[in-house]
Amino acid sequence: MASIHHSHPHPNYHPPNYKKPGSFDILNPLRRLVDGIQIKNSRLAHLICRVIPCCCPFERDINLFGRTFHIPALCKINPLYNEVVALRFRALSYLADECGEDVTKYIC
């Protein structure tokens, strides 16, 4: 039976954002700040999993006059969406891998 080997050096590893060379990103310091948050204890991991929703809270269907209107997910227009989702994933991974906790209550 083959074993799975992860090649990343740290349990909180996350890939960097790749931008075109020479492009200016005014939010880069904030992106790096969010990416730099390390999950080192379960209290912080639980807080992050409770605060950051697993799916966009704005997406929904509205029934009006017998017709259904769909409001699409608007979270992807957030310029820090990928960093926030990655932070939540790192928190879930920490709880599951390092603490051995059941994280199904945080998954939609």
C-alpha cells in the first residue's frame, strides 16, 4: 500500500499569491498580513472557523410574485477573499491534524 507524502515544510504552509511582474497591488501588505497569521492554538483556530463562514452568506434565492430570483455569491469580489478562505482552511487543518478534533460542525 502506498503512503502519501506531503512535500511542504510546515503544517501551516500556504502557497504565495502569484502576480504579474511589475504589477502594483495596493492591498499587498494586507494580503501578506493575513497570509502571515499562523495558527498555533486551538482557541484561535476555533475563533477563525466561527467568524469566517464556510460559504458566502449573501447567496440566496428569493421568491417574489411566484418567480424565483437568484442572488449570486458576492464574496469573490472581496479583494482578500482568497487569503481569508486560506486562513480558514489553515485553521480547520490545524484543528483536524494537530488537535485531532472533529471539524464537521464547521463545514457546510
